[in-house]
Amino acid sequence: MKALYFPRKDEVVAGDLPDPVAGEGEVVIAVRASGICHTDIDVMRANYGPSAFPVVPGHEYAGEVIEVGPGVVGLSIGDRVVVDPNIECGTCRACKRGWAHLCEHLGAYGVTVNGGFSEKSVVRASAVHLIGEMSYAMAALAEPMGCALNGFSPVADRLIDRALVIGAGPMGLLLGLALKVRGVAEVIMCDTDSARLDFARSHGLEALLAGTKGMTELRHGCDFAADATGSAAVAATLVDCVASGGAALFFGVCQQSARIEISPFDIFRRQLTLLGTHSLNHNIPTALETLRAIGPRVEGLITHRLPLEEVAATMAGHKPAGSLKIQWEA
């Protein structure tokens, strides 16, 4: 089968690999759509958890079941499915608390075992979810949407009238759209890219150009504010955007060595909540519901649909100009 894989650190190859075979409790999926995430680049650079070379990347993917292994019930050949990539141990302290995404031995399809940038992928039957008639491209957005939903889940029951998301890339936009679906009256997207802000406006979100007066006027003005840039300099400004009693979410992935300055007195006096977020926690069904609520127009996030060879070039550092979400579609 054709596949994209990392043979070793800092190398990406598009070539041929043996077809996978379904074992006990597994299915083989013919991959129809697989999205690029920055995590894939981190995996290639050995910056994300334990190295697992050689490995096929891709943890945002959907496809059709073409083989069902022994012991599998509830799935049939021809089923249209999306993959929940996380693989937890089930026995550590976090797993016992229901925090699979915080597993002490967390693995994932496309990270520690072969994932979705191949014509076929073998996965545990328990890791797939039926998508009905949803397009494969839209279903492949379920994993990043699951991450967005997990991001604000600790404050989902709070009263949030105004939310700010700094960074209108794919993840920031999915977070903004999820907040809107959840009933937040005013969701403001802030970015330096006017085209991305136009996209936000077209989906009913407010838009604010970074560095303008409007940003200054938001000081202490948002019930919820999230950094989706991964820039430490931006993350350092986040707390100042939050109203008293509000919450700040560090959603973007900053460098491990990055540090910012925060005033403990400010956190105390204004009773602020600071949140971090990592991955998704087996919430693909809710992510699919959220995508359906947004509707097919969410596919507008997918600006480039590339063959495997061009996906390899993108991961090697040749990202198309003006891109948001990039997918390989078979």
C-alpha cells in the first residue's frame, strides 16, 4: 500500500508498506481523509513523547471498514467510520479517574503506532465511531474538534457571555465555533491575518485584528479567553484579557522551555481560573454532534487537499501559502 512515514527522526518518505491485517478485536480501514496537525511535525522531530520510528503519522482520519478481525461485534465491512487515536493503558491513576488523555503511558495512532497517512490502517475496533452520511473530510475534523471541546470542558457549565480566542488558525477557529454552538453569545477571534478573520466572520464569529485599539479595550473584559497561537509572548497577555471570576485557557502548544510571568495576587484578587488542555478524552461522539450542528460549511476550514507526495513536502517544511487545515484525501 502507499503510505507516508517517518523512517527516522527528521525524515519523511512517501513510499510503499505492507498491507496491514486485522487481528483479534481489530479492523482495517481504507483511509479516505487524513488531516495534518502540528503534532505530526513534532512526532517527526521526536518532540512529542517517546520516539517510535519508523511510524506512519496521522491521527485525524476517517475511512471505510474493509476487514473485520476475530471477536469484533457491531462493525461490518462497508461501515463509514472515524478514528479516536488515543491509546491509554487503562490502569494508571489518570486512567482510573477517566482521564485517558492524561495516561502515564499514553500512545496514539499516528504517534506511537501507525496512523492515517496510508491507504489502509489497522486499529482497535473500540477506537472507531460510525459517521453515517457525514463526508470523510468533515469526519476527519472530529479529532481536533474533540481537542477543542476538551479545552473548555472544565468551565462548560459556567456563565460565559463573551469569549476571546487569540489565534484564528484551524484549532482556534474550531474552538471558536464550538463555543458558539455551545451558546456563547459573543465569540471574538483575534489574529494578524485578515483572511482568517474574514472566515471567522462568515461563520458568525466576531473578528478583531491583533494590535489594534479593540484589543486594548478588551482588558479585563472576557469571561473566557484562550491562546491558540502557541506563542509565549501571546500567552503572557492572556490573563489580562480575563474578567474577574473568569478563566484563561492555555490551548496553543508553546515550546517546553518557554516561561511567562503571572501575578499570583492578580489570580487571587480577581478569582481567576487558569486552565491547560491536552488532546481529547474519548469525546469523538460529542465532536461529531458539534460538527453536525455547525454544518457542512465547516469544511471551509480545509483549504488544501493534497496527494501523499505533497503532504510529505508540507511536513518537510513546504507548507502552502494561505493554508488552514490540510488534508490528504484518497
